[in-house]
Amino acid sequence: MEFDDEAGNAQLSNVTPILRCRKLRSLVWNDFSKEQREDGSLVAICNHCKKQMAGGSRSGTTHLKKHLGKCILYQRINRRKGEMGPIQPKWGDAEIGENADLDNSLLDQELVQQDLAHMIILHEYPFSIVNHVGFRAFVRDLQPQFRLMSSDALQENCSKVYEERRLVLCEELRKLCCRVNLTADVWSSGSNMGYLHLRCHFIDDDWRLHHKVINFWHIDSPHESGIAKLILEKLCEWSIDGRVFSTVLENSTTSDKVVDELLQLLRPKQALLLDGALFHVHSCSHILNLIVQDGLEMIAEVTNKVRYSVNFVRSSQARLEAFQAAIKAVGAPQKSLLIDDPSRWHTTYLMITTACEFQDAFISLAEGDSEFIHVPSLEDWENIKAINDLPGKSPTVNLCFNSICGIHLSLKTWSGGSHPLVSSMASKMLEQFEKYCGVTSIILAAASVLDPRYKMKSIEYFFRLIYTNGSEAELKIENVLQDFKSLYDAYAVKSGRASGGHGFSCKLVVGGDDDDDDDDDDGTGVGIDCGNNGMSKASSQNPMADLRFGLDQYLQETSSSQPINSSSVTEGLDDDFDILAWWKSNAPKYPILSEMARDILSIPVSIASPESGFRTKVLHHYHSSMDPVTLQGLICAQDWLRSEIDGIYVHAKLVPFFFHPIHSTNLFLCFFFQRHRYTG
């Protein structure tokens, strides 16, 4: 316990020196004086900074040693003597001088060297940092006892970090009793060299979702025909070549060829489910990027006007001051304009949504500045009017189906609308959408069925809206059911269990009381109680919210024989529902379905995020000069260390990296089409 020293050295007048009846044996008393207060209590006063601390015999000396570890005057005096003294804080996770164990006066050189290697890997510092004058001076002043190693020794330590964790991950994958999913994309360097970036996704035995970079290997050309063989080679090194469920590749010109070659290499192992029918999953982020690029092309003239307007205001201090005056005059919000990076389309949306808040200010500025000639017209502003209140959460694989169907339905509706620009733009985007969302929609539908809140209900609801022809809609629904049942049967065969037959199908459709051979259940079906807390309120501000409202209402109408309370319908489903936690609890009850859930729910239906702009990933010039073995070690080790430090065991309800693009596309669609939704 330390006493507050608000009065500084003035408090020393309240204490008097005491006669020492016995010798103080601890060396710490060389730097403290024991004094007695007027009330008879004992205090220890630091000889250097005069701080007062508890000095009674029952208080011990540990707190005094800790104080010396952070006493600046003590440190300075001992540095002048060329030594740091016998008491030093131990480097570790605790904050130096606060919670560190100072009883150990020896510096752990090996631990600090390991921490340095972690720092180099995590923050991409060059190995040569140990030769930098400033860094060496910093380390010397911080801890003179630490001996900096050479850059070669540091590189060796970093390689050791990679190798140790590679062995741990290899053992984890070896023991894994489920299948894994892969994502593969190609990076480039400044010298036009290509690198295969291979990531593995799986759900562990504790139902935690992992995504691990397992390889980052040099290829002679980004269009090299041997990519499939290289992927198989790396899978064999990790002993997972016989346990791959699906692969998500970039939607490049060579992706289909790579998948076909990889399938030919994997089929002889007879480990692919349904002979690889679901093996290739298109990256939704790239599909949606194509859609959005088509949309941006249609409104390029208007977007350029907004970009010009923002740049015009920012071009000089005088114009900026004139614009600020216009803002005050029209009562626009006091905030900064944003300029976009045209190669990163999410920044374009941010630019436009922000600019639209200053519509009146731009018009006012144009009236007083004859040089401002490309200001958007009122019609332009109406066409790009933004909405401000949109859901902020990103959908996950079990919810991704709903979002994709929402986009599909919205595009179909708007393509048949009366607004010429909206109709032509939506039609072009719809063409791209329907071109790529084939096999991927099967995966997303299966994930939706495995969500115990939905089962087949979301498929029924959306397909009956998308396909206005009743027989076509029912055929699509039946196809999804049969595809799911075929997948279920494949799992049942591999697990040595009998298929559930017709009863299983009925339970998926209506949640009936038929039993299946998956377990001896209680007749409640897959959709047993999931909880109804944390429900979201429906909104009529955008079509996505309207669709969510409609789905909530449909679920209540078809799941209960009780009259529907309209007020309860507006609240919807539990947004915080943890699907992995649900399957973890119910896996013993549904062994086959849980195997399916464990494989399907770990599929990342997207590779890139909109923040990346969907541009080719380019290595830093420092990494480009490394040999392939060292580079792979750094890239992989960085990914693994970040998972350890951040505790990233991602549950299915929180996967922003992979699924944020869908939310951004929802934002764009609602943003542009909001004023024209559902108009014939």
C-alpha cells in the first residue's frame, strides 16, 4: 500500500527519525529511511524522490522494491554509476514497475529475444532494425542488460517462431475430425512475381471458427497453369488433402480452370462429397464488386459531378471559407467533406452520402461563385439521395442467403420499375448477379436451412417473392430440399448411419413430429426453441428492412397456430443468436446434421473486403526482396500471432472480414434506389 503524497515534501515535518533497535537486513533499506509519524505509525521514505510508503514490519519490503523499479531518480543515479542496481523489473506481460514480479533480479534474455521476434513479425519491421542507431539507443536506455542480437540471429528467431507454431497447427489439423474449407488468391510484388495465398477455415471441437493462413508461396506467374498442383502439394504437406469440403477462389479468368484441375487431382482420393458438386464456391465479394462496378458506370456522370464539387471546395482556403459560410446560412451539419479513392468503391459511397448532406450549401455556393459550373442539378441530387439509417451488422454464412435473396429481389423489382435510369441500371446489375450466383446459392441455402430459426422457411419466403410464377417457385424450393437431402445422405453414408428418408424431409419443411435416424429426438425438429431476445425493429426506410420485416412475419405465421400480434411482428428475430453455440449444445442430439453444420458454417463465401477496393494485393517492397521460405514464415506467423494475441476464435455471428461486402452492396442498392423501391 502506498500513501498519497499530495503535500509533497511538506509531509516530512509530521514524521521524526526513529532509533533503530535492530539492523535492517534487507538491501532495500539502503535507499529508504524509516521514520515514525506523530500518531506512532511507521513510514518508509525514499531517499531519492522522498515518496512516503508503509514502513511497518508487517508491510514487508516488496512494495519498496517495486517502487525502486519505477523511481526515476533512482534509475538515473544508478545509470551514472554504470549499473542499474540489484532490483529490476522482469520483462513480461505485466506492466513494468506496476505488476511485474521484481523479486527476480535477473533479466530473461531468451524471453525478451522472443518478444522482439514477435514484434518484428507482427509489425513487419525489417530485421536490420537491430542495427539502427536510434533503436539501439532506445533499447540501451530502456534495459542496458539486454544484449541485442545480430540481424541474422533475429531472422533465425523469427523462423523459429514460425516453425514452432507450424508444428502446433499441423497437429491440430491432424486431429481435426471435420472437413476444412479453403480460400486461395494470388498476390503480386513490384517485380511482377506472383504468390499463392492459401488460407484454411475450420470449426474446432469446441465449435470455434478458425481461419489460418497455411501457405504463402512463390509462383512464377499469376496465370501459371500449375497452381492446382501447387495447392494440392501444400494440402498434402498439411495432411488435409482428403478432407477439403470447398474452395473459394478469386473470380479471375483462370479460376474455373484451376478448380477443374484441382477437382481432377482430388477425385481419385474419393473424399469429395457429391463428387465435388459443391467444391467450387464463387467469392461473393467479387461477384458483388462486378455488380457494383456496373452500377457505378451507369451513374459515373453524377458521381464525377459530386467528386468535382468536393474538390472545388477543397481547392483553396477562400473557397473553403465561402462554403463554410454557406453551411451556416442553410443550416447544414458542421462536418468535413470526404473525397473518395475511385479504386475503392466504398469510399465513393461515403463521399456521396456525406456530400448529399450539403446539397443546399453546394447550391448556395454555386449561386455566388461563377467558377463553380459543374454543381449537380436537383435531379442529380434526387438520383443519388442517400439513406442514413441502415443496419450496421454484417451477415454471416447462415444469414448470407437472406441478404443475397434480398439483393436479387430488389434488382428484379427495380429492373421492372418506371424510372428509366433505375430500370436500366438494375437490369445490367441483375444480369451479372444471376450469372454468378448459381452454386454459391446452394451453399448459402444449405447454411440457411442449418439455422434452427429458419430451416426451409427463409427459402420458401424468398423464392415465392423472387419467382412470381407459382410452379417455378415451388420447383426451386423442391430443388433446394432435394439438394440438401442428397448432401445429408452423403454424410449419413460416410458416417455409417442410415438416412432419415421422408420423415427427415418433412421435418425440414414444416418442423413436424416425424423422427429421423439422426437421433432419438423429442419431436420438435431442428427448429427447437432458440430464444427471442435482442430482437430488431423493422423499418420501412429501405427495402432490405422491409424484407426482414416480411420474413419475420412469415416465420411467425407459419410457425404458430396462435393469432399473430402485429406489435410482436415488428420486432423480428434475435440478431445476437450464436449459431455455433446452438450447434455445440445440440450436436449430440443431431450428429449428422451437426457434422454438416460444422463443415458448411465455416465456408467463407467471400475473400476480400470492400476496404481493399478489390485491387490486386501487392507486397511491400521490403517483403518482395525476401527469399520465399522466409517470406512464407513471416506471413503465416503474423497471422497466427494475431490470432493468439487478439483471442480470435471467431463465432459465426461475428465475421466482418468475410461478409462485410454484402452489407456494403446493400448500402449501395438502398442508397441509390431507395426513392424508387417497389414501383411498377
